[in-house]
Amino acid sequence: MAKKKLKGLTIQFIPYTEIETLDSGARIKKLLSIVLGNRIIILQGKLHPEEEARLIEDTMAMVGHVKKFKGIELATINSNSDNLSFFGRFKHSLARALGAQESITIIGPASIVREIKRDPRKIEILMKK
Amino acid sequence: MKRIFSGIFKGKKELSLGFYGPPNGGKTTLANKICKDWTGEGLGKTSKIPHETRTVQFKEKVDIEYKGKKLSLKIVDTPGIATKIDYEDFMRFKMNKKDAQKRAKEATQGIIDAIKWLDDMQAVIVVLDATKNPYSQVNITIIGNLVARKIPVLVVGNKIDLKKADLKRVEAAFPEYEVVGISGKYGKNMEEFYESIFRLAKKA
């Protein structure tokens, strides 16, 4: 009886401090190199909208040129300060000013991650069989 | 320089109006509807297969009128923005491998072009399929980029003729923006949509 080969899945956590000092180009290069290694990234914090757009552009430039690379799945979940009291919002703003990164970004290769379903307060990662 | 021209155009009530959104939201269907309503001619081909629009296409001097107010639009219809393209997805629509691979290649370039064109827009309509989950990262990325570039946004929840359409969900996802529900295919609620375009033009 043939042995069934088990496939591994690597999730890599990246603290914000690891990309904080990088410029946009270097950040995207770093994230894409991890995704190209078939790993799922859990990034503390989030990219700027322009960086997200550049991430999509660079991803598209690679599809068709890198073997078996079909793109990425991407989702960011933010902390919600809308329901906080005035003092809560003040503390929240202060924490943001001090550099605390309350968002989480998930980036995975589309060959592994079928879909990331995103609701305001939860993320559901659907994997490929 | 762009701002100076934009100011001159403002006086003439001319507006570069971009249509952005994920694939199959109905951008080209809506752009066609507007162009047909006011010029008698459409703009581009539509299809059930995603990424039918793979190049940026535009039509100038689309003069629209609402309650005595006039506006000259440059309609810029862009390819749907996505984070992944798999040619095998196209083969599910009975497309052969060669054509599917060609379509995928053109679609990836189309997405790059659509993002590059963002800087040339004076206002943007984000066209979403109201039957789908609006909380997708692509939608958020598009709107985030428009905000960062200070480009006024109107969110359109398209396909309200379908039972599954949930406009309230679209409104809840983007509470800071005006959301109009329409059916580009059947021309439903176009009066309210045109009224919204004039409000959008004021912000540009």
C-alpha cells in the first residue's frame, strides 16, 4: 500500500518591527519572497494603501513568469475604535501614535489559500484541498 | 500641472470619471449604459467570464444632464482588480488552454494598468456586485488608494435586480461613502445614480 504523502503548511509571523524600517519596495519584496516560498504570512500591522496597490502590481507582474505562482490572497483586519468611549478613543489614538500596530494582515499564496473571507471582526481562511 | 488643468476643466464642468472594482462587478455594463443613454453608443464588450475588460477603455465628451445641470464626462472603464489570476479558472468556461493562458496574461497586465491609471482620475465610481460580500480586501485597497490620492468616491451596489443583492450590507461596509443601488443591466435606479454623479462632481 502506497504511503500517502502529508503536505506541510508553514505560517510565518512577522512582527511590525521587522518591516518598520524598510522602504515600501523592500517591504513588498520581503513579503513576496516569503509567499513565493509557499508560506502564509501573518503580519502584525498593515501596509499603506499605496503599498497594497504596489503589492498587487508586483504580484501581477510575477504571475505567468514564476512557475505555478497564481497570485496571492490578502486580508487585513483592523481594531475598531468606533465603539469606544471618548477616553477609550484617546487611549487608542495614543497607542497608535506610539506605534502600536493593532491590525493584522494575512497574505498567502493563491495556490494554497483558496479564499480569505473577511467580515468586519473575523477572518476565515479557506484552504485548497 | 494636473491641478491647473483640473481647475480649468472644473469651470467647464468636465470630469474624468473612472470605473473601478473587482472583476464581474458590472463596470463595463454600467459604463455602456451611461454611454448609450447619452451618446447612443456603447463602450465595451461584456461577458460572464471574468476579466472580459483587459485594457483601459475610455469615451470622451459624454455629456450628461440632470435637472438643468450639465456635465461632460470622460468615462474611463478599467479592468477588474484582483490579487490572483489562474488561467484554469477560465477553462471552466469551456475555453481552451492556449486562449485561457492568453487571457490570464492580458488580465494581469490589465490590473497593473488599472492601478497606474488611478492617478489620472478626478472622481471614481467603485462598482461592486451587491450580491457578494463587500468586505473584500480588493475593495478596501481600491477605496484606500482613492482616499490617499484625495479622489472623491461614489460606491455603486450593482445587480440589485437579483434576489441575493444586499445593498444594506454594502452600505454597512462603507459607511463614510454615498452608496447607490442600481442595475446597470436593466437600467434600474439610474435617475438617483445620475443625481449622485453631480454630487460627486462637486467634490472633484
